[in-house]
Amino acid sequence: MKRIVVLGATGFFGGLIFERLRAAGLQPVGASRTSAELRIDANSADDLRANLKQRDLVIDAAGPFQTRTPALIDAATRIGFDLIDLSDSAEYTSMIYGREAPIGAAGIRVLTACSTLSTITALVVQYAPVEKPGRVSVYLRPESRFTANRGAIESFLRSMQGVESGGVRVKSVDAVTLPRTFASVKRVDFTVDAGLLGNFTLQFESFRRWLSTHEEPAMKIARRLGSTKGVVRVEVASLLHKRMQKFAGRKSYMIAVLPAILAATSIANGKFPHRGLVPPTQHVDRIELFEAIRAEGIEISGG
């Protein structure tokens, strides 16, 4: 069986992945920059070369991806290990797509943005009864009481683009993955409900400056008073038709990690048929994923 290495295992999402894989009877190895079984900085070619092996399966939850270098994907193609990442960065995932040829030549599997964006959004688009969808709009209200951390705030800051009526407009990794998967998709929007910080969004630049200089107070506010029930809403539209699917409930943060957990389990058990740079519609089986989401108590409506 493959050795599974979880980068960012001491973080919120990496920790969830690590514990769920262990509960499933697998034996993941935790890795982080500071305190874990393996000490690995995902941006260090030396760390990666010293600690990772051919035929490993590496799950990358070491955000923020907006600060990441190509070190890990380059190590994957040179050493020969499979890679699943939770990238929420358009730039990072674009860099991964730019290495499609060496990924294919290495015979490895790479599943980038294997998370809410883009695995779940891609499956919603694929199965929506909308012919030739042209626009995909995603709305996220995170469970910030649980998910607020320095990495999440850094990612948010680096992706912010402006203010809309529903929250903050954010540069989306879906803008990279979905048009590559669906030729008709020309526009992708992503709005994050800033929740308790929403009053600041009336003046976008003031809000961004405040958040960049007050990360610690912002985390404390979110963890004390933030939402405990999250929402992800995906709207798929063409010129004539529109469909929406919504995921809502407590523990909705689990939909960010369930695709990677299911994909890793399938690869580890020798049941994953795809190789190369795997498109988001092939990361997981839709029925299996939606069953796993419902098993967490998350409601799925619309479609």
C-alpha cells in the first residue's frame, strides 16, 4: 500500500484529512514545517528530496497556496509520487496546469484544487441540467468560528478583488479549472460573505488595510462570534437557463476536505483509474461524494 504523507497536518484542514484517513484504517504520516512526524517545508526542494519517496501519495494542505513555489510539483515529477492538493489559488493551480506535459511523462497522478473549489463546483456544473453553461457563480459563507486562522486570512487577503452586495469578490481557482473542463464557461464569479467583518466592506480598501494589520484580532472575533453554520451555493447559468445547488449546515467545512479524503482512499486502495493531470470532474465519484457530504449532516438542495 502507498505511504500517504499529509503536508500541513498540524493545520485545521490537514488535521481533518489526517484523522479521517487514520479512522479509515490507513496509516498517514503527518508533515509540517514545525511539529509533525516529518519536518517538511513545502517550498523547500531540499526538504522534499530528503523526505519524500517514489510511489508516495502526498496530500498537500499546506496553505496559503498564494505564497507557494513550484517546488512540490517539480519534486513530484522528478521523484515520482502522486499528489493531491487543496489549492485555492488561481496562480498556483495555473502553474500546475502549465506542467501538464511533465506530469504525464512521469506517469504520476496530480489532482489539483481537490476541494470545494474545484471538485464540487465542477461536478455541480457537469450534472446541472443547463446546456452549454456560460457563467458559474459561487457564494461561500464559511464557518469562521472553526476555520478562521492566519493562513485562511492570508489567502483571503491575497485573493480579494472588490466588494459586492453579497460580500467580498475573490479571485477563484475555479476561474482556472472550470473553463479548461467546460469549453462553454466564460465567466466564473466567487463571493465570500465576510460575516461579522461585513461592516468594513463598505470601504473596500479600508477593510483590506485593516485586515492586513489586524489579523490576530480578526481571528479572535471570528472564533468567538463567527458563523457556526456554513453555506456554499453554486449557480450555473446559460443565456436561457439557470440552476442552483446549495450545501448548508454545521460541519460544512468538511466539504473542503472530503474530495481529497475520498480520492486518497481510492488511490491507496488501488481503485483510482486515472493518471496524469486529472480534471476535477474525475477526482471522485459524484454519488459517493454526495453521500459522504450528507453523512456529515450537511443538507444538499437544488440541482
